[in-house]
Amino acid sequence: IEKNGALGITQNIGSAEITNRGKLHLKAEDSMTFANKISGNGTISIDSGTVELTGNNYAFYGYIDVASDAVAVISEDKNIGRAELDVDGKLQINANKDWVFDNDLEGRGIVEINMGNHEFSFDEFAYTDWFQGSLAFQNTTFNLEKNAEFLQKGGITAGQGSLVTVGKGAHSISTLGFSGGTVDFGALAAGAQMTEGTVNVSKTLDLRGEGVIQVSDSDVVRSVSRDIDSALSLTEVDDGNSTIKLVDAQGAEVLGDAGNLQLQDKNGQILSSSAQRDIQQNGQKAAVGTYDYRLTSGVNNDGLYIGYGLTQLD
């Protein structure tokens, strides 16, 4: 394909090798596997459907564009060569090994990452300043402390089987969400109002999904005040005693109240110290509340906190 030229393909084309200096359009009605070897500095445009790239494309150093309604699937770094990626749809990375991502990345789409319980990380030379999408992890470990600089405008979804380790310090990302995964905040400092590692979210904190929040020092959690004001109204009592801040989302959109997130210690044990209290409404007993350690978006709906509050109402 010469410069300024274009070729559209809707199915595999045998064993032909393609030198692409123009634009190669891959269009699947549903899904297709494209195993042909591609070289050159042109553009591979995934226009529609699900396209799995399986060829050895190490000699390709152009651009790969994934359209908003399309999905590109890869399992080895050679499938994308040295290309710069613009993902407005979805890029699926499925592997069973550690992966150090060294391609440039931009776009507003989703990079769905399944490493088969191995680690995903960014190479120091990867350029992601224009990536405004989300990394959606499944069965993958990810160290935020080492990689937060690559997600200044992007975000994370902790999916099933994933473990995101926050590490030490405050780390800024655009979005954070949960879909069955675990986020480990590590140690809690006695007497402090936050963990050693915190996350600052600038755009969206989505607390509607299921997942696990893990902390390593259960004794500090148990020092959280368990004082409950039973005179609070039913609309106020659910806020609880928000004591330890894990995520700061001041100024961001916060969705949900973290009711589906579990608080666990480093051994995977649920942290619990439940008690029942009568709840008053207009001077009368209105309900019986069960209180325990819980995760909450806070009184001002501005983050993620560990506190002691209402977990069940009878």
C-alpha cells in the first residue's frame, strides 16, 4: 500500500505479507483473525467488528486506530509492533505472562487487560499523555505507585481477579471503578486520617460495583470510633463515621456509596465488629440498625473512606 493509498479488507488474505505506507482498513462484520505480517509506517484502521491481530508485525512502526465501535485483540507485543495506538473503541490484551507496554497510547476507549494472573506495567518510554480512557484489569496485577504517571488523564477499573496495589504516596488518576477486583491500600498510620498510599481522582469515582478494599493493619482500623448517634434521622445515619480516607475525589463525580465493596485485612479476612442499635425518628423508635466497619463515599460524597456505620436496617 503506497503513501496516500488505501486497502479495505474484510477477511484473512492467506499468507500474503503487507507493506503498508498508506492506510489498511480492517472491517469485520462480526469477528475475524488477521494473521498476515504487516510492515511499514502507515495506518492500520480497525473500523468495525472484532479483529484479532496475530501476525508478527515487529517491522510496523506506524499507527493503529481502533474506532469507537470496534475491538482489536492481541496476545503478544509483536502483534502491534512499534505502532502508536489510538483507541476510541476497545483494545483487548490477553496473555499469560508479564507485559511491559512500551507503545505510545492515546484515545478515549477501554484497554481490557487479562494477563492470566501476571503483571502489567508501562515501560518508562511509553507516552500516554493523551490517553483519556480506562485500563480495565482482569486476572492481572498492577502497581499504581510505579505506573500512575502514565494515567494522568486515564483511569482504572479493578475487574474480576485483578489486584491493584496502591503503594506509598498520593497518586493522581482520572477515573477509578470496581468490577469484582481488589485494590490494596497497604498500611494505615495510627492516628492519621489516611493510608500510606492514597488515590486522587479528578474526573469520576465509580463506587457502584463489587470489589474488595484491602488494608494491611487491621488494628488501626479497629481504632476507628464506633460511637453512633442514634438520634440521627434515617437519611443521616447511613453516612456513618467516615474516618480514614482512601480516595480523594473532591471536585470529581462520585457514583454510588461503596455499599458493594468489602473491607478486608491482608489475609483476606473481612474486618467486622458489628453492633445493633435502635434508631429514633421524631423521638420514637423507627428501626433497628446493624452497625459495622464499612466503606462509604463520605458525608460530602467526595471520596472513599473507612468508617463505622449502618450496614443493615430492620
